[in-house]
Amino acid sequence: DPAFEGPYFQSHNAGRHREAAEGLFAAGRAYYCDCTREQLKERTGSEHLGYDGFCRERGLGYAAGRALRFRTPDEGETVVADLVRGEPAFPNSAIEDFVIARGDGSPVFLLANVVDDLDEGITQVIRGEEHLSNTPKQQLLWEALGAGPPVWAHLPVIVNEKRQKLSKRRDKVALEDYLGEGFLPEALVNYLMLLGWGPGGDREIMPYEELERLFRIEDVNTAPAFFDVKKLTAFNGEYLRALAPAQFAAACVPWLVAPYAPWRPEAFDKDVFEAAAPLARTRLTRLSEITGYVDFLFLDEPVDDEVSWHKAMKEGAADILTDVRAGLAAVTGWTAEELKGVLLAVGEQHGLKLGKAQAPVRVAVTGRTVGLPLFRVPGTGSAGSGCWPGWTPQIRRLAGRGAPG
């Protein structure tokens, strides 16, 4: 129903707010008060003790500058039936006679909110626990206006790694930011569903339909929920690995064709990327990482990462590259088996296991110490092998450069 969806503007309902305030006054549920803050401080000795009920029985009528206060019951307690927190009880004696309309006649939020909810037929109020302290006041207003209160549910706050409540001024809280980094919507929904609630058992990764079926708001915890970016990232990696190769490749496209992609647009080869995509899919935790895994396939100049170079180019690395280059001269099919055979032979020649022998080669080819499986790097292999014969110029470049001093 479009009418139910709004939008609603509280300011458009000012007439109803005034009508409700006047009705409460006429029914004896509210009274006018001309006390100033200074007078209250003088009587109580503090600005923080709340209102002392001085004007309750003075019988004041409306006049400019007089606030309208709700007459809180003297005895008993207000019990809030909360789906998450049970039935917290608030002694009425501890609830001050709170202001519902200011001295200029404008309603305060508490009254306006209740009137709007009544007019809009609100039956459930689900919000953060920081609003629980206002709930007994709102419930008293609902009842004074002749209606039963809605079903309340106050959810735990979400905190950051310092156990501070998440703040849009300090923390990254906009969904757009996470989507822009390459978090999948499905992973975000799955993780957010588990903040303060769990389906039971050890399983956490599950489709939305199953989460929806299992979820009960009564099972939500009352303790603060920790927004763990590392766990969200792990969730996202699981969802990326679950994508079909074609789905993963399509999901990467916005980052591959973006203006800030590190290669010339015409240098990007869709077929080469689609061959590399299944290899990258098992390593990414967010889609924005994709360019760092495949950039060497499309750049005019090889990736030159000083940190990786210094890490891999230890003493003897230049000799390894020279020998690998010589071994590659005999390669004809550019298959993974041939390339691995060259590395094994060079490693044996230098007394190194395969991992140590291939470290400088990986940096020579990809520019980095970690990346796609070295022997399955896709490209334009002469025998259609899917391996990349561009190994040679990179190896030649770093072999001539030598090990760092």
C-alpha cells in the first residue's frame, strides 16, 4: 500500500499534535507549568534531579511561555512488555512529570511520536536499547490517549572493536561503503542477521530464506553485538568462493572496467580474465582485491613492487632467474607440467625446494610474493595450455637487476 509506505513528515501533523495535547489537558492528564530552570534548580539544589511537581495543583491555564507537562501516576509501576527484554518494570514515582508541549505550544518528540504512531496504525516498535528509558513515558501517553501500547522490542546496540557504540561520525557504517569495497549483499545480510542472534548449532553461512525461517526476535540477545569486520570479511570470502565461475567473473567487472583500473582500457582482455577468474575466486575476500591479482596480465610494464622484490630477491636469486630463463628457452608447449619441470630442475641445481626456487620467479612474473597459482597463470600459451609465455621478459628484467644489496 503506497499510502502506508509514506513518506511521512512529522511537521505536517502539527494540528493533531496540538489536538492531543489539548485533550490531555482537558482530561486532567496534563497541566501547565511556568517554572523556569533557575527556579527548579533553586528548589532542588541541582539541575539534574528532574521536575518536582511544583505546578501540579496550581490550576494554571494556557499562557505564552508555559510548558504543558504530563501528569504521571503517583503510585504503581509501568510494565513494558518487551519481546527481547521480558517485562522490565518502571516505578511511576521515578518518572517525572515530563513536558509534552513547549512554552510556544509546539509538541516535544515524545508526544508527536506517539500521536503519529497512533494515526499510522503502528503495532510493533523495534528499535535500539538506548530508547528503552523513554518507553514507559511513551506507554503512559499511549494509554492516556485511549489506546493499548504497541509490541515493544529493544535490540542490543552494535559496538566496534573498542566496544564503543557504532557511530557514523567515527565508524564505517554505510552499506554503500561495504558494497563499494566488494562485499556481496548476500554476505552482508547473512552477517548482519547474526549480530545479537544465532540460529543454533555451529553453522553460520546459510541462505536468507533459511535465516528468515529460523529467526525469532524473542531469541535476540540483550548483550551488545560486536561488529567484527574480520568475520564479515571471512563471510564474504566464503560467499565469493561459492559463486559459479561466470557469476564471479561478472561480479568483478565493475572493478575491471573502472576508470581507476591500473591498465589501459584497450589492454584488458576479457578471455584472459575469464581464464584467470576461477584461480582468483579462491583467494579473494572482497571483489575490490581483484585488480591486485590480475593486473600483471594487462599492464604494459611489469608490476614493480619494491617490497616484494626485496623480500624475494635474496642472495642467489638472480642466478636462479638466469637459470630459469635458460630452461624456458627449451619450453615449447608452455604447459603447467613443463614450467613446473623447469622450476624443479633449477631448484635441484641450487639445492632448493620448489617453494624457495619459485619465489623470485613469482615476483618476476606477477610483481608480488603471493598471487595466482604460478603454473596456471592464464594467457596466450602457444599450445593453448592456458599458461602465460610472458614469463620470459619479466624474468630477464629481474635477472639483470640482481639481488638487493
